[in-house]
Amino acid sequence: MMPKGATLQKVKDPQDRRYAITPEIPGGFVKPEFLRKLADAAEQFGGVLKCTSAQRIMITMLKEDDVEKVWQLLGIEPKAAPANCVRSVKMCPGDVFCKRGKQDSIKLGMILDKRYSKQEMPSKMKFGVAGCLNACGDTRMKDVGAIGYETGWTIYVGGSGGAHPRIGDELAKDLTTDEALRLIDIVVRYYKRHAGIERMGTFIERIGFPLFSEAVLAEYKQAPGTETSAAAPAISTPSAPQPVALARGQAVTHESLIGDIIRVYPEAIPALRNMGMACLGCPSSAGESVANAAGIHGMSADKLVAEINAAIKGGSAK
Ligand code: SF4
């Protein structure tokens, strides 16, 4: 059983699983007294502190029985976030602190963090906000990025890093902070309504950027408060055929890819999630075989195959 608010680390010994917790630190701003608590908790429970790419501080290498005690010491009630949700809003110091800043990235970033952090999405999602075109923090490689210029914000959509890196497409420019927020709200609504289990960039590539931008900008151009939601995309460019080595009616094996299982047997998704496979929208998990996924999660591949096949038949292997 996964301790609440923790993520499983690399399983080296199935009898001694280790976990990490990563408290929210919006914008990477942290008070000295909270830093002391983090240090005390790590010292007391033999944890290792690690700064993450999302401007947080992780305590890793914790034992299962210690996770709850660490949350208590930090004075935080752990929450289980949805598997596919807004993971982070990464913001640079912007014109408040940085001499090159052209816009207030902290103000925009903090509003986005408050509005969207941990909100459920079709896949994992990351925001980036930068105060100038230097775009510190890989802003154009976020699902939604905002970069500040003298003339206002430019909004990019569909960026990602990882196994399938993609530079975000420019959607609109010269926006005020309020206009940027309104456009981002429309983009997120459209993505939530019409995407499958896929990152924003994959969704955009599937339906085509012209279709995506036309739909969200048409909604944006309506008077605020009177918008009618953009209709589902009438896809004009068929998605690239994806090689699927699994057909409906075939049993899942150790070699079946997680991505194929999700596409061919979507009814197996809840069972996969119940078994701790949280990252079903993640490109790297989609390319893993069942045997690989079992190894990563420290579980028996035979049991995982049996559970998936039982879920496909509408039952449980137990
Ligand atoms: S993106 Fe620009 S404003 Fe932000 S930290 Fe980098 S140089 Fe400074």
C-alpha cells in the first residue's frame, strides 16, 4: 500500500521500499523556518534532500512507516493528487528581481499555481512563466508557457521535454496579464474537454495546430463572460497511424506495451491505476512493456498480466 502523499523510489529491495515526498513550494519561495523543518525531518528520518526541476525540495529515501511522521513534523496534511494533473508551474524571478525582466512572471505564475495546481487533466501538465525572452526554466517546453516582452505576454502551447521533446507553438502575443490568464483558461478548458489521455503537444499534433488555434482564439475573441465553448475539433488531418501490436480480443502478455493496452483496452485503465501505475499519460510509460512496468513498480509481472487480463474481462485476478 502506497503511503499517502508519497512516490515510490527505485525498487532495489522489494522488502525495503523507499519513498519520497515533495511538499508544495509555489514559485520556489520558501521561508527559513520551513527550510529548517525540512532539514530536521531529513536528519531525523535518514532522508536525502533533493532540489527538483519544478522548484521544490524533495525528501527521498524515506521508509514507508516514516512517511506519515515526516508530514506531521512538517505540519502538512498530505493529499493524494490525481495521477494526471497539473504537476508544476515553474516561474522565473521576472521583473521583480531580475534586471532583464520585462514582465512580472511571479504574479502571473502564482495566479496560475493557485488556479491550476493539482487540477485533474487528461495527462500530466506543466506550466512555465518567464519574464523575458531568455525563457529561463525551459518555458517553451511546457504544455503552456508565457514569456514576457516589453509589449506584453506571448503564449505558447504544446511544449514538452522528456522522451518526445517538443517546442511549444506560439498562440498569441502582446497580451496583458489579465488577457494572458483568460486565454490560458480557454486553452485548458478546450484541452480538458477534447483531448484523450495525451499531453497537450500530442493532442495538438493529432488535430493540427491550425485547428487548435482557430478554435481557442475564436472563443477568446468573444466578449469576456459571453463565450460559447469551442466545438469538438472536426479533425481534418488524420492522426499518424500508431503501430499497435495488440488487437482487441487478444490477451495481454508480458511483452504488451502499456500504451497499446490503454488504446485497445481503455477499460483496463482503472485497474492499472489501482496497481500504482499513475503515469498513464506519460510517453515513457506508454512505451514500456508490462514486464518493464512491473519491474519498475517492484511487483510480479505474472500478477500484473493476470490483473490486466482479468480487468479486461470485467473482473479481478484475486
Ligand atoms: S527569463 Fe529573463 S527575467 Fe526571467 S530570470 Fe531569465 S533573464 Fe531574468
